[in-house]
Amino acid sequence: MATQKANSIFEVTEDFLKITEAMQDKAIRTFLAANVKARIAPKEEGQTSPFLRRQSGKRFNISERINQGGSAKEIILFARANGGGERDVTAHLVGGFSPTSKYYGQSFITLYAA
């Protein structure tokens, strides 16, 4: 499963990558509930998510918002308003929406308690 480091960074482990998407999303929701001021930070400034097939549309807009970083709560609300949610944040943490993604296992953001 995922672990929390001493400084409350959500760390994606090999076990986390092996659990179902629903369980991954639940772990994200649990972390966010325990850390209401959690924040998201991109690993690289100005990044785009290479695991997206199209560089347009709702999912791309959600991804761009996630890559800007900021309040995890605000980002989740934006994602939900645009047809997404925790799954989008999880995808950025695990490197794609599917284990078949060539980026799976490579995190593009950091989720941490503020």
C-alpha cells in the first residue's frame, strides 16, 4: 500500500501500484481526509502529462490544473466539476490511468500534507 513519510508525503510503493484503482482512489481520499490542507506539487515546472493520448479536452484540462499544483482540495473540486476526481490525481501519482501505460510507476506530482 502507499505509505506516509515522516513529513507526510504520500509515497507510492510497489504494493500501491498492484492494488485496484478503486483501492488506490480510496487511499487518496483517506490521505486527503486526514490532511485537509494537503497540497500537490508538480515534479517539474511547466510539465505536461505524457500518458495522455490527446492534448485537449476535459481530461487534459484537469491534468493541466493538477500540473499547476496547489491545494489538493481545490484541484479535486476542479476535477469533479469537469468530470474527473481522485482518479486523475492518482493517475498523476502512478504515471497513467492504466498499468499498461509505459509511464506506470513514474510519479509526475507530489502529494503532501501542508
